[in-house]
Amino acid sequence: MRQLKIILLLVAFSCSVFAQDRLSLFISRANKYASVELSDYRKRLCVEYNMSNNSLDDYYRRCGRNWGNVGLALEIARTSGRHMRDVCDYYKRYHRHGWDRVLIEIGIRPGSTCYKPFYDRIHYHSNCWHEHYCSYCDHHDKHHYKHHKKLGQKTYHIQCGSLFVRFLYVHLFTTGFCMLNFRIKQITLYKSNYSKSNSSAFHFLHS
């Protein structure tokens, strides 16, 4: 029973790591598009989430002046049914722990009914921002394209490196647990055999 709980904990930890990577990818792609076409990025957010430019400016200030955070917060508000002001308050309180903590506090956690739909939409919008960015680069001069292509490649390599490090960490943690569990079984078996041996010797001496 104890081993099952630990395995479930490891699975939950792994899911959390990969979920955080999906959020980071969304924020990165949204910021990349906003950096080259901010007016269109703002317009798309206003239309998608039915809000004014003034409200968008306010949320930008409250989300650490990061347009990727704004896009993510808007999707969290839509999925959870909370007002954006509430999401911004949660961000202010827990942002040092990452967006994954914000989601958990709001109620978008593994096992909840809104967990999968939320990440499906995050995946969809992440791809959309990436496609808009690539389309922008295709329609502009080569120098601009090369500059942002290098920037995109650098960001991609950093994200891949981060993903590999996290995967390696989970792998080492899991391997270490298995080795520890095997060692505990050895010690338990040794103690059991030792107790049986002592018990047999005791009965032999007193027989």
C-alpha cells in the first residue's frame, strides 16, 4: 500500500513537470508573437475573450507586464469561471511558485473535470501563436526573419534543455527510489531469516 502511494506520487510529480512545460511553451510562443505584432495580438485577445483595450492594459500590469501571462490568465479565467481580477490576485499571491501552483489553488488540478479541456485549449492556442508568428516572419524581410529565427531557435534549445533536465531528474528520482526499495526488501529479508535462525537455535538448545 505504501509503495502504491509513492508510485502515484511519482506519477503526479511527472505530470506536474510536463504540465508546467506546456504552460512555459504557451507563454513563450505568445510573447514571441506579441513582440513582433502586438496590435494584432491585443486585438485577438479582445475578440476571443470579449474585453476592452483598457481592461487588457490593466491585466498586463497585474500579470507582471508579460503578454504571455495575460493570455494564460485569460484562459484560466474562462476555464474556471472566475473573474480575471480573481485570477490576477492568485497570480500576485503565488507567482513566485509558478503558474502550476496558481492552477492548483484555483482548482484546475489533475483529476478535475476542467483539467484536460484546459490543457487542450492551451495546446491549441500555443500552436496558433506559433503559426501566427511564423506567418508574420514569412511576410517580412529576410533580415528580420533571420533575427527572429535565431531567437526562436535559441528559445527552443533552452526549452528542450530544460525539458531534458527535468526528465533526467524524474528518471534519477525514480531509479533512486527503486534502488532504495530493493535495499529495504533485502534488509527485511535478512532480518526475517536471522530471526528464524535464532528461533531454531533457541528451540534446539532447549530441546
